[in-house]
Amino acid sequence: MEDTKPKVEKGLSPLEVMGLFWIALGIIMVIAVYAPPTMIGKMTNLIAGIILLAIGLLAYLKGRSGRASRETKED
């Protein structure tokens, strides 16, 4: 007999990939806190890095939860 279930792809969802990209950018910005000589520049880099990390983490987790719900529906 043939299996009629649709094939499930095991790759990352686009939302997960975007989340990883934003996380990488956020890490770079947090590391860049040490580059500017002024305190305002350091604070700007820190705040931007934290925001990018938060957005990336939320996007990654949203993509993971969407994939988990799709996999349970198909079972």
C-alpha cells in the first residue's frame, strides 16, 4: 500500500532563519558597545543590540512553535 500522508520537510522555516539573522545582528551590536568613545554611543549600541536580540528571539520561537503545531496536526 502507498502512504498517503504528505511529506514533511525537516528544514528551518523562513521565520526561524530571519530570527537567527536578527539574533546574529544583535550579538554584533552588543559586542560593538566597546567601539564608540562616548557614553551615548555605547548606550545606543547596547539598546539597539537588546532590541535586535529580542526581535530575533521572538521570531525564532514563533517559527519553532509554528513548525511544532504543523507537525502535530499531520500526525
